[in-house]
Amino acid sequence: MILDKEIKAQLAQYLQLMEGDVLLKVSAGSDEVSRDMLDLVDELANMSSHIKVEKTELQRTPSFSVNRAGEDTGVTFAGVPLGHEFTSLVLALLQVSGRAPKVDQKLIDQVKNIKGEYHFESYISLTCHNCPDVVQALNIMSTLNPGITHTMIDGAAFKEEVESKDIMAVPTVFLNGESFGSGRMTLEEIIAKMGSGSDASELSDKEPFDVLVIGGGPAGASAAIYAARKGIRTGIVAERFGGQIMDTLGIENFIGTKYTEGPKLAASLEEHVKEYTVDVMNLQRAKRLEKKDFIAVELENGAVLRSKTVILSTGARWRNVGVPGEKEFKNKGVAYCPHCDGPLFAGKDVAVIGGGNSGIEAAIDLAGIVKHVTVLEFAPELKADSVLQERLYSLPNVTVIKNAQTKEITGTDKVNGISYIERETGAEHHIELQGIFVQIGLVPNTDWLEGTLERTRMGEIVVDNHGATSVPGVFAAGDCTNSPYKQIIISMGSGATAALGAFDYLIRN
Ligand SMILES: Cc1cc2nc3c(=O)[nH]c(=O)nc-3n(C[C@H](O)[C@H](O)[C@H](O)COP(=O)(O)OP(=O)(O)OC[C@H]3O[C@@H](n4cnc5c(N)ncnc54)[C@H](O)[C@@H]3O)c2cc1C
């Protein structure tokens, strides 16, 4: 039995929601993965009279496609979609059976209107928490539009294919055989990337806002809710709604909630914001701010939005190590997300750059998967909490090198090593390895504001205790500010402060 009792009980409830018949076309061999896949489809078929199974030969073995009776939908799973992808399989069964996906009608219409033939392939790992969003979005597209197909490929089951395509990060998506993108992507992002999203003139035609929030992370969401609850005209522009929490696995310090996961919290933030009259402009990046009669915010697509007040909550991003080879080999051995990409380095040698909490957590995680981990720390001591250091030093396949300055990431078409300088002696060393995880903290997303308002040496926006910046009417909150601590709950609090500060400013001016 491939599914345990508890999962089967939950699954039985979901399968009751199926609205029509589904035919699983199965391409299996005699290998172990094929046997597991056959076990899985047999168990599914035994649990619902709506599910039928038929043997066939597909492009990849082992794989199976999920079809409506008499019609191929183009949704295929290559490998066994368990782990994080089990939900993707359950949703595919429900959606192919006729249940409508839970996405905005606007997006459904956009997908249905896409003309042409689009064959997507997504390479994933079953432990990647960013992958299901991409798999589920592409499956929805495939179910809604007969010109679109999607195959999810488990990299662990198709190692040779993954190596031949030099895939070193998941999810990695190919469209019609060409690289399309990697990392987490929502349905909205995929549609926009295909050139079928909303345009600039639609945005420029909007009436001025009372409060315009730039950034859709915890700080921006909180600011938008507080502003909208005052009954004033509120808009929110976000490059990617959710912010950093979209890349966060477990959250245990969001007070009042013992445990949650980043994408789940992001979904509930979005739902909460949409409870109010907030104009959400997702997938839009601000590039310039200018104070005239109104505050004008220009977006990358050329649109200009106007507002009486602005709240900047653009957060932060991974800091790059900034040495030759980092940019060239990004996703070709240079990675930033150990949870996502760790499994692709199974049995290989890797390095983690950075000895803070995130670096040491990454090294501990990776040590369970890869052959050997070298931690390179610039300072004479690791900065991680002592409990993490103790755990690290108890592992047999980890080497820690302190006082090490990374000089270069080497490789040909992918990473083959790292050079560093021993800071005490100046001696240069080179380690041969296949993967490098960069974990050296974050930088604020404020470069676009250079010369506009006061920032610290680190680029953080300077705010007072009302969240006000050096420009009247412009407020800021969260990780992009000079707040000494960067946490979800702190960002939310400062988002609320900035919104109340902006409201106060509107009353007085
Ligand atoms: C791996 C990881 C794990 C973490 N774990 C925890 C934890 O367990 N507990 C905890 O409390 N904190 C944790 N944090 C920190 C926490 O996620 C941040 O403090 C919090 O997300 C900051 O919220 P924010 O809204 O200020 O910024 P962000 O979350 O960074 O959001 C910024 C928003 O601005 C948008 N944006 C950026 N530039 C532009 C632009 N030019 N135009 C338009 N939009 C833009 C982004 O797309 C995003 O929507 C973690 C962080 C990371 C990276």
C-alpha cells in the first residue's frame, strides 16, 4: 500500500467531490518507480468509481496522464506525484473531473483566450515547497485550454534527463522545448510571462489614490488593510504578492498561530486584503517616485499612478556574494533555496557560503542529502545560534572553514568548484564541488529610490515613529526600513503604523 491510512481517509473525502469520470492512461515498465506508480493509480481506482485506468505508452515511462472520458487533457505526471506533489495530483483529478479551479474568473478567461499550441514541462523535486504552485497552475491551464499541455517530471525519477538538460534548480519550466523560467510562479505570473496579462494604459487611467502601497508582503498587506478600513481610496502595487514569506517553509513565531507555512500565510493575507475595497495591482514593479501635486509612481511597464500619500513596503531580497561566476552559474549550480534545490545535489559535494543561522540551517539540511558540505564563513567565528552549531559539528560530512573570503565560482557550463582566500595568510585555495548555496543575508529593495529620500548606508529607508520618511506624504514599513529587526510580525506592525501615519497626514493636509 503506497498511501498510508490517514492520507487515504482524507483522500476518500476529496474523491467524493469528483463530478465526472476520469481516465488515467498509464505508461509503466518493470522498474521500482513504475511499480510504485502502478500501486498508486490502482489504489486511486479502487477508491472511486469515477477513476478508470488504461495501459498505454507515453513519451516518458513511468508516467500517467489524467484525462476526461473521450478527451485527452494534456495533464501528465512523470514519476510518482507523492510528497509535496500529492495535492497537485488530487487537484488534477478534481479539476479534470469537472470541478472549477479556485482562481479568479478574470484569469480563467485569460487562459481560455490563449491561442496556439503550448507544451509545458516542469522539472520538480518531491521535497520542493515552491514546485506545487507551478505544477498546479500549469495543470489548470492545461485543463482549461485544449492548446496547452503540461507534464510534471520528478527529477529524482528522471536523473539522466535532468542531467542532460543541466537542470540544477527546481522548479524549472520548459515551454515548447525552450527554457521558460525557474522558481515559484503563480498562474497570474505565467500568463503575464506569455504576454497575455493586463496592459499599462489600463493602470495609468486610474483615478488618484488616497494611499498607494508599494509592496505586497506582510508590511504592505497590513498597511493596505489599515488604510482601507479608514474608508479611503487604497491601492497596492506588488511585484509578487506575498513577498519573502512565499519562500518560507515553517513559521513558528507568528504570535497566535503555533505553526503555519509561508505560502499559506500569503494566501490568507491576500484573502484578507480582498475583503476590503483595495485595488490590488499584482506583478507590477515600481521604478520611480516623484513628488508633484500628487505623488507620482512610475511602473516598469510605463504606467504612472498618482496618490496623495504613498507607503513603501518593498522588503528585501537575498544578498549576492558578488564574485565572478555567481551570476553566470545561477541555477547551474549556484542556488539560494536549500529546501527546493538540495535534492538535485544528492550524492554530490556542495558548499554553503555564510555561517549565520540561515547558512548553518542550510548546511545541516543539505548534509542529510549530499555527499559533503563545506561551510565558508568570512568572519573568524560562525554567527549562528550555539544550538545550531552543536548540531552542525556533530555531523560527519561537514567541514567548516572560517576566515574564508570567497574569490570565484568556477565552472564550464555548470559549477565545478569554488576558490577562496584564507584571510589570515592570504593563501588561495580551490575546492572541487558541484553546488554552492549562498546564504549571506538580505538587502533592502530600495535601489530605485536612490536620491529620492533619506536612506541609511545599507540602503534602508529612514523612518520616524509614525513611519514617515524624509519626503512629506511618503511613509515606509517593514524590511525595507531601518527597523533593527526584520520579522513578519514586526513588518505587519510597522505597516499598520505607516497606514495610521498616512491617514493622520491626510487629515492634517
Ligand atoms: C527564508 C526566510 C525565512 C524566514 N522565516 C521567518 C520566520 O520564521 N518568522 C518571521 O517572523 N520572519 C521570517 N522571515 C522574515 C520575514 O519573511 C520578513 O521579515 C517579512 O516578509 C518582511 O515583510 P515585508 O512586507 O517588509 O517585505 P517582503 O516580504 O520582502 O515583501 C516585499 C514586497 O514588495 C514587493 N516589491 C519589491 N520591490 C518592489 C517594487 N520595486 N515595486 C513593487 N513591488 C515591489 C515584493 O514583490 C513583495 O511583494 C524569513 C525570511 C526568509 C527569507
